[in-house]
Amino acid sequence: MTAQQTAGHKGNKRHKYVYDFTEGNKDLRDLLGGKGANLAEMTNLGLPVPPGFTITTEACQAYLNTGAQPDGLAEEIAAHLASLEKGMGKRLGDPADPLLVSVRSGARFSMPGMMETVLNVGLNDESVAGLAAQAGGNHRFAWDSYRRLIQMFGKTVCDVPGEDFAHALDEAKRAKGTDNDLDLDADDLRALVSTYKTIFRKHTGRDFPQQPREQLELAINAVFESWNAERAVLYRRQERIPADLGTAVNVVAMVFGNLGPDSGTGVAFTRDPASGAQGIYGDYLANAQGEDVVAGIRNTVPLQRLEELNKPAYDELLAIMARLEEHYRDLCDIEFTIERGKLWMLQTRVGKRTAAAAFVIAAQLVDEGLIDLDEALQRVNGAQLAQLMFPRFKLDTDPTPLARGIGASPGAAVGRVVFEGKRAVELAEAGEDVILVRRETNPDDLPGMIASRGILTSRGGKTSHAAVVARGMGKTCVCGADALDVDVRARRFTVDGRTVAEGDIVSIDGTTGKVYLGEVPVWPSEVVRYFEGSVEGETTDDPLVAAVHRIMTHADTRRRLGVRTNADTGEDAARARRFGAEGIGLCRTEHMFLGDRRALVERLILARSDDERRAALAELLPLQRADFVEVFRAMDGQPVTVRLIDPPLHEFLPSLEELAVHVAVAHERGEDAARDEALLSAVRRMHEQNPMLGLRGVRLGLVIPGLFAMQVRAIVEAAVECARDGGTPKPEIMVPLVGAVQELETVRTEAEKIIAEVTREQAVEVLIGTMIEVPRAALTAGQIAEAAEFFSFGTNDLTQMGWGFSRDDVEGAFFWRYLELGIFGISPFESIDAEGVGRLVRIASEEGRAARPGLKLGVCGEHGGDPESVHFFHQVGLDYVSCSPFRVPVARLEAGRATVESTGSDSR
């Protein structure tokens, strides 16, 4: 039982499901959700928070498991509601002086816009007049609040199509001759409420509920159920949020930003969530409720304008922002409402930010003494670093933008315009790059947002749904490009008389907010230039590059894991070394047999005698040796693990079907087909139903005499040549696909003879090891270690054979269904399956080192550059990870983070 749960389990008392804001704190996020825990924290700090209470995530879990509220919950809610009514001096639904509440979701992890909220709960046909009286006779405000309740309750609780309400609102504005809902008066809104009720009755078969307690209960249940809404499930998969956490529900006394021009609502950030720059950032909307800001239905004004509108509230807000940032020691995202000049805090949380802002803010907080470098390292991650390495627009010609909006999530995105999420998914699956264009996005657009290269909206600001979700996903986003007249039905938008139709190409700049017609060239990021050595991190004026340099330097001092690269050429090796690689963990020799060398491979296969085979190998030897010399020189002084040829030889030959057709056509034409017939005979002889489980790797080396011997000789001769030239080569020969120690022993015996012969006059140390990629090898690692000086885990094949499916076929065949059912949270080829395949790695590591204590352990599969997998390999005790050159910085960063995570850090 957790500490949080213990609070509700004293003696034989009934389980505690509801907490007043005065009872919680920010450390109870698992139980109270992020929103509830932070509302409690702000209450404890003495900040102006409307009173309320939180229904725990445990209540949600119980509800979702049984379909009903758990025993005792209704009584607890009633008791806390009575306490709230007593404190406010109002009753829920009182016709003369009604208390209204909001019902909001609040999960452990922020899921902006993915779950439900209902405002103004408690209003009905009688209390709407009392609300108007409360507001000094402001009937417009009362009827506006009532129509919002029916709209939100209908859509959230009863699944009434939201577009029906939106269409009715548009019709009311058209009838009034306006496009601004603020121009609707009390009579217009009273009529709109009547229309909304008709819509509600049409879709539900009942009248809108008039009992406030019924409204509250149904709204609470709807928030519980929204945890499993399609968009929430999709968002959790995208963000890797566990599916069993559930959401808390916050019931809060309403404060109103739609009472007139002296009221309003807004969102503020303590620093710029896009760049990390210090300053005043946020949006404010007068005479509005909070949902209007995040929905982007009206364009906001910058937060600084609040100083002109209400300086006392503005000054108080800035003071609270400074206090919260110091208290949380991080960027804070704040929601607030001003009711008739009085400031109320509705929410705070550690704010989502772009990758660039994450690095810059972490470095700033170190300078300010709020965190240390270990904590700064934990505030960033490899996925963010990878985003910073993407290219950006090259604007040498300074093209004229088609339009300008707000740069809400940085990056450069180019693609074909689409106007619907479904269409974005279709084109993306067909291989097209797309830009999703909307007036404003809503949670239902999430699949299209995920599929798109970038998002462009004509409404909303940096705190709109599109902006927040795009930043969280690392997608380029431009919001509030209000010059765009977006017509979703006609699939086009117009700007100053110019029409852009679906399928046209646009380029959007998420930093500047500029939108360009056509494709704009891109160039590498400053971060890549820094890693390439073009920018000196110590002296650069770019705060991002300076922050990356500082944090990466600290990661390198903290990490235990070495980081190597997968590289087959000198050019790749040199680039990886500039990125910080400490050697090559995988040099694939089969890549050296492509191109013009295919003819030599064919001669090797078609050889009818030992002499012909030896002649073919003799021609390959100097070519392979030259390849290795290039790689050893580029990685001089660092280890280079060379994998002997791994794929089946048939991959270097024409396909059986194509060759058979070619021979048949030649016969019909009476042409000489002797050579092709010989080749066809060889291909048929080697043809296998499942070649990835057939004649490949060590099996191929044992069946084709001299093949491995030629490769070993080429490796060692190349190393000797480099040593004679003054270099320090460190070759490691890796035998692939070993499943039994006897296979490795046979290859090793032959290899040792060649090594001894070639290094007789020039000493070079050569290690011999194997890839652990066959499950049996992992399970007999103790035996295999007797003949191996190192293991390198080939996690691609280990995953393929461990799961029993092909990585080339899994996604197209059934992977989508496994994701949908929750069998996979993420592809096991993308992130290591720690429980299954990871257990094989752990067993092999432990048993291998038990047999040979000095056994070197590494990984060279794609998982070597995956952030989560790097942490697993650190825990298992591997010596290094190896990945593609561009993933080397990511692996370095995550290796440092893994050390800090495992040892702990005093963040102060």
C-alpha cells in the first residue's frame, strides 16, 4: 500500500476517496492527480484558489472496474459538498443564490484536452435568474453560463454531437449579423438556450436534467469514463502513459471570467515554453471562461495587455508566478480567472515545453541556484535532443511569407495541405508529408496531428490545444494565422485573394510563425553544427547551443556506459567520432559486398572447384582490406568491432522468380543463357523458405570454406598496415548468429592461426567474440563465454526470434491491432522488451561474466540508441551501447541520465 493510500486506511475506517484542497499537497499526484495535488499545494501556500475538493484516482479505478461508483463515495461527495456550501454561503442549485461548480479531470500526468470538463454545474431554469441577480442584474452573463453548461454537459456526459451546438451558435451570430459571440445579448442567449435544449432532447430522448445533484453525479461519472475515451487512449500510447492510472476529478466552486469587461481568463507561463527565454508569456481573454482560451475560438491578447486593463491583478499575478516558479523550481503553466477585478488561481503545473526550452531552462535554473547539474540532466531527455538535431529552413532568398501566425512549436515542416485528420492519416500512411490545417484543433484531431509533419491553425495562441499538444509531441506548429480563411468543407484556405487547395505544398516555421507557399529548403540545426565541431559551445552566443554543451559535458562526466557507433565506412566513422562516439560497435561487412562487387560474389557462389573459389576470395581480399584500413584510420585508437558476413548469400543474387523468367525468355528467343542457367541453378540450390533462419552468419562461414578466413585476414592485415603507419588500431572480430559454443570454437581456431601468422612481425591485439542474437546463445552464455572475449547483443534478431515474428512484416500485418488492444505499448523493435527479450540479455550477461569475469558486454541493435533501452542496458551492467552516428549524442545523454537516476542526486 502506498503512503497516499495509507492516509485513507486507518484502523477499520471506510476507504477515503475524497480530499478537500486543504488536505492534499503536490506530492500526492498519484492519488489526487496533477491538477488536484497542485490546487491543494497552492491552497496551502495561501494563494487565492476557489475552494473545492478532489475525488481520487482510486475512485476512478474502482468505477472503471465495476461500472459504478464505489461504496461510500456518494456519501463522501455529499459531505464535502455540504462543507463547500457552508464555506461559500450558497447552496448548489439554490434558485435565489446558487452555488455553481466546475467538474474537471486531473490525471497523474498532464493530458491537455484529452479528457473532459464541465463548467457551471448546478444551473437550471430556476437558478439562472438567481445567478443574474448575483451578478447585479447581468442577465446576459447568466444565460451565457447556462448555454455553456448545456453545451458542455450534452457533449461530455450524453455524447450529443458538439457540432450541433456549434452550428446553432453560428446561426445565432449570423442572425445577429456578427461573427463575435460577445455581440449576442441576453435575449439572443435565452433563445439559444432553448435551441440547445431541443438539440439535447433530440439526441438523448429526455429533457436537460434540472436537478443539480444529478448534474453533478453524471458529470463526475463522465469524467471517469473519459479516461478511456479514444483520444485519451491514443494520447497515452503516444506519450507512453500507463493505462491503469485513472484520473482524479476536481469539483471547484465557480469563479466567472465572463461577467463583463472587468473580468476575464488567461493562461500564463513563467518562462517562454517555446524558447525558454525569461519574461512574461501568456494569453488573456476578457469577458470569457477558461475553455475559450484553450479552445482558440477567439484570438487572445498578449498577457502584457492585462497591465493596462487591471494593473493590481496583473501585479499580483506576476508576484504569484515568481513564487510558484521558485517553489516548484521549474517552468510553471498557470491558469487564472479575474472576476470583477479579483484574481483567482485555477491551476498550476510544471509546464510542457519545446525541446529547445527544456535545455535552456535547465541551464538557467542551475545558474539561479534552484537546481544542480544532476537535476538539470534529469530535466531533459534524448528524445528532446533528437528533435533539436532536425534541420530548419534555409532562407537565403528571404521569400515573402504567405501569412504569419504565432510560432507555437519550433521546427521546419514542409508538406501537402490537408484539412481533416483522417485524410492526414491516409496520406501519411501512403508516404506523403502533410501539414494539417484547421481553424483550431480539438482533441478529436489527435490522430491527424500525430500523422502530420506540422500543424497550422487560423485561431488560437501559444496556449491553444494545437500549441500544447504539438509541443508535447515535438511537432512543428503555427497558430493564430488569422489571415487564413479556412474552409474545411471545400478543402481550401484563402489569404488575400490567393487560394491554397488540399494537396498544395506549404512550409511552416514554428519558430517565427511564418507560412510559405511551396517548398522551402532546409539546413542543419545549430546543435548538429555544434556536434560537428562548427560551433564552439563554450563561446557561442546561442543560449541553446551553450545549454546543450553544458548539459552534454556533464552527462559525459556522469555516465558509466560507453557509447559506440554502427558504421561501415570511414566517412560514417569520422562523423560519429565528431558526435562523441568512442569506437565502432558494429561494422557490417556485408555492405562491402554491394555495387560492383556483386560480380565477385556471384563467382564465389558459382565456383565449381576449390581453385575457382580461392580465386574469387583472393580478389575480394584486397578490397575488404582497403575498406577496413579506411575505417581503422577514421577510428584510430578506439575499438572497432567488425561483424563477419551475416545475411544469407542469396541476398546478393538476383531473385529466383526474376532469374527464372529471364532464362525462359532467353530460351524462347534462342539466345545463349548458359551463364544465367548456372546462376539460376545456384540460386535454386540455395533457396530457402525462411532464409533468416537458414544458411547465414556463422553457418555460412562454416559451409563456404575460406569465406571467414578471407575476412579475418583482411581485418588483421588492415590493422597491421595501420599500426605500421603509426596508428593504434583496436580490431574486434565478431562472429554472428552463434547458437552453440562449438560453432564459435571452430571459427576461433582458424582465426587464431591467421592472426598469429599476420601479426608475427607487427604486434596487434585482436579480440574475438560473438553476437548474442539467438535465444539459445543467451541461455548457454556461460558455455559460449569460454570461447569469447566479448558479447555484443544483436537485439534486432534477438527480438525477432524471441517473439517469433519478423520486424519487416509485423507492423503491416498485425502490429496496429496489438497496439489497439494494449498488448504492445510500443514496438519491441523500437524499445527493448525488458520483461522478455531483456531477460535474455540479463541472463546472458550474468552467466557470461560468471564464466569469464572480464567479459566485455555491449549492444549493437537499434535499441542502442533508444532512450528507454539505454537505461535498461545501464541497469543490466553492459559496458557500452552502439547506435547510428546521429543517435550517438542521444545515447551519451541518456547514459548520463541513467547514472544519475540509479545513484540519486541532491537536486538542490
